[in-house]
Amino acid sequence: MSDKIEMQRLTDRRTFLRMTATGLLAIPVAALLRPGRADAQDMPKLSMDDPQAKALGYHHDYTNVDPETFPARKAGELQHCANCQLYTGSPDAEWGGCSIFPGKLVNADGWCKTWVKKAG
């Protein structure tokens, strides 16, 4: 009976170690696959003629957004992609990734209807 218990304990330990190793190996792979984090050189810049960009009122320059046409753009409030929760680019980059436009770069000074103030 004790041999059975010992064998089960070894099997459980091996399973734990195997799953831990697999999980640790998956972390760097997941970081590479994370949307919006690809090298900026590998992604095209979002065109304002893109149908999704048009639908969301995307502009490359937030100062050119008419608050009357887009009431979500509060006049006098600093709303641009670089301070949006959905922006995944580097804070000092001119262009960066966005969760709303996967595989394309948005201008850090851009704006669209989905702007959400960055936490913190």
C-alpha cells in the first residue's frame, strides 16, 4: 500500500514540475504574441481612410477633432492616444500600438471615440 502512495506522490510532483516548467516557458512566448507590442517597424500606420478608423472618428492629431461633431472629445481636455488606456505604445514614441486597431500603429497625438483616460 505504501508503494502505491509513494508512486502517486512522485507522479503528482512530476506533474507539478512539468506544468510549472511549461508555464514558465509560456511567459516569454505570450509576451511576443501580445497585441500592440510588436516592433513598430513591422506594423503599418493606421490610415484615416481605414473603415474602422472612420467609424470611430480617428484623427492623427487630436487638436483637429471638432468637439461638436464628436462630443466625446471634450474641448479643453487633453485627450490623445498616448494618455489612453487602450494605447500600447511606448510613452515617448510618436506612433504606437492600440488595442482597438490591432496590427496597426496610431499616432500618439491621435484621438478616436474609444478614448479612455489611462489609469494612474
